[in-house]
Amino acid sequence: MNDLVRQHTALSDSDLEWLHLLVSEWQLLSDLSFADLVLWVPTLDGTRYVSVAQMRPNTGPTSYQDDMIGHLVPRGRRPLLDAALDEGRIVREGDPEWREEVPVRVESIPVRREGRVLGVIARNTNLLTVRTPSRLELTYLQSASDLAQMIAAGSFPFPGEQVDMDSSPRAGDGLVRLDAEGVVQYASPNALSAYHRLGLAADLVGQHLGQITAELAPSRGPVDEALVTLASGYAPREFEVEGNGGVIQLRAIPLKPKGTRIGSLVLLRDVTELRRRERELITKDATIREIHHRVKNNLQTVAALLRLQARRMDSDRGREALNEAVRRVGSIAIVHETLSQNLDERVQFDEIADRVIAMVAEISPGRVTCRRNGRFGILDAEVATPLAMVLTEILQNALEHAFAPGDEGTVEVAAVRGEPRTDARLLITVQDDGCGLPEGFDPQRAGNLGLQIVRTLVEGELGGSFDMLPGAGRGTKVVLDIPVQPQK
């Protein structure tokens, strides 16, 4: 819609924002009217109309099989559009049109904002299945007529009220029509069922909706007064009421077709099961985070015990082996600590990599600098945990074997997420400027425990590839190529 309006019309950004607000609301008008809606806006030169939005009803058959968005119609071809635009009134004159052997009643509703008519809504009703309307259908049509008059007057949609139509109640979920005093004139079967879920034993018709809603809600005191006002439909609001084990979501729409409030339309939906599942998910997420937190604490306890044991070792090799085990356990603990702070099983690995680099750098004599370039991005937990251990082993190996005590040097971790236009692979390079690889060294056969861990995790668990190569000029370069899930 933005492109069409800016390309063909002279409407301002604030006018366009008003049209967006209207389009976010007009599914309700379409459903209540049992009709298709097409929004036509006059072009910059005033000689044509361009259709910028379209809506089909959920409550009846469509009048348009084709997509109408982007169509241009010369002025004069559709007299109802001209009359609604020029006169600023709803136009219903004319006989039904025939489209593919289907009779269609066409009406035009001017879209007004701050006294100006921005465009016209063509309301098209398929008359093929017309029959004697029921009480529900009559209520729908009367409510649609009131909303259409409010659109023509510029009082609907309500400024500042942005509605999420995916989560907001719709006409078919449940509808209650109130008079000016907030008394129920009509309640659809779905609406009555929702109130029965709250504990209502009687009919809704003739009841004051605000008072009966406050009685069914468990709270008492000042909240009741606000609830009475909300449920009475005096202001456009969306809210929830919980009672008797049930939860209903309500949306109040004041009806002011001629500037004076004549009543309200209340849409409602039983969301009891939805809220129950959301609470279960919240509980589950909290439990998972608590498990990660406890695992992290247990791993830190194990690391502390290993560190304590290392201090009591007389053998330098034994002490170093325990310190390596401390760092391995620590790398896993870092991942679990990060997972304990997230809402899902995915982590931002750049932070983990920086903490692993800082942890391993503690073993350097102080003259070797470790740094990271590039980004790892967000990774799943099943990738992050083994990758943290792999990174720990590679950095530990570089710091221990690439530099002699007192040497100055650099170890750089570079990460590249994916290829052009995709991030389904992670390429990691760990480059040092140390002494390089021994002659005849084969990284695929070396018996070092750290390299065995790296090979097993990269090739077996991560499904990637691992290689060690002489660096450019001097030093050693370790290359990891790992498949990962694309980021969302």
C-alpha cells in the first residue's frame, strides 16, 4: 500500500498512516457486512482511482475471485465512487451488478480524516445466497452500518488505538451489542458460551454487561469500577476478564454513527485454553532456565574441586592435566550460564567466545595477546556447547605449544557466518604467529588428547571439518567449517 499511495496519489504520510489504521481494523467491517471491501484512492491528477487494499469476509462468499490491488479505474466509470468522493456521503443507489453470473450489491463509503475525504471504500456484497436474515445477521448488518457512518464521518478507526488483528477478538468469536446505558441488546451464541465459562447461569440479554462482568470477576474494590466502565463500552479498549477458571478477552467499540454514542459493540473470545498453554510454556521455560543454572553451578563446583586437587599435586604434569580439565569444564559452564538467561535454547555465541578466550588466556605468560574478529552469531545449544569446548582446546593448544616462555605473540580467532546471502555455515579460523607445526605433523593422526577431543567433536558431533595448516609466513592456522542453522 505504501508504494501504491506514494506512486499514484498526493496523500501525506499522516494520511497514509490513517489508511493503515483503517486497514488494520476493516476486517471487522467486512465480516459484519458479509461483504468484500476495496479501498480506492484518487490519483495525483484526479482522473483515476487506484485500489490500494482489499479485504474478503470470513462470514460470507467473496464477490471478487481476483486480486484487485493495484488496479486503475478512470473517473466516471464507477459513478458510486465519484458520488461518494465528491459529496462525502455513503452512496447505495443503483441496481446490483452482475459478475460472472453472480449479482453483487455495490456501496461506496467515503474515508474521511480531519474533514477531508482521502478515498472511498467499495463495499461489494454477493447476493447469490441472500435469504431471510437471522437475529445475529441483522445485528451484524446494523453494526456494520453504524461503523460505515463513523468511517464516513472520520470518527473510526479510533486515533492512537493500534489493534493486533491476529490476537484481537473477531466478530465470529463472540459479539455483544449494547445500548447507550451498557445494557445487552443482543449476544451471539459464542458470546453467551464465553460468559457461561465465567460462571454466568442466566441469559445476557437485558443485563448490564459492565456490572455482570464485575460480579463474575474475582476481584473486589476500585478495580471493579474500572471493569464496569470498560465492559460497558464507553471507550475503545481491549482487556481480559478471568473468573471461575475461565478467561475471556474483550474488545469494546463505542458506536457513534452521528457523533453521539448510541451504544457499543463488544467483541469477545474465550481464551482459557490459550492462556493455560501460555502459562505452561512460561513454567516450562522457567524450569529449563533453572536447570541450566543448576548445571552451571554444579560444573563450577566440579571445577573448584579439580582446581583444589591440582594445588595438592606434586607432579607438574598431573597439575597441568587437572588445570586443562578445569578449563574444559569451565567452557561448558559458560554455555549453561548463558542458556540460563535466555528464553529459548539459542545463545549469542560471540559473548561465549570472548569469555572462553579470556579464560584460556589466563594460562599465557602475559606477553601473548588473544583477540576475536568477526561474528559467530546466534547458535543452538547443541552446537554452542561442543563448539565452546573445541575453541577451548584449540586456544589452549596454541598458547601451550606455539610460544616459548617470554615470547611475544598474537592468537586471533576469526569467525565468518555463512556464504553470501546465507548464514547456514560457520567458518572459524584460529591463527597464531608462534613457532609453527613440527615437520611431518599430521593433525588427523596426532595422538594429543586435546586434538582428539577437537576431531571427535567437530567431525562426529558437529558434522563439520577440521584442519591445521602452516600459517602465512609463520605460525599455525586451524580451520573449522561447521554447518549451523540460519539465524532468524
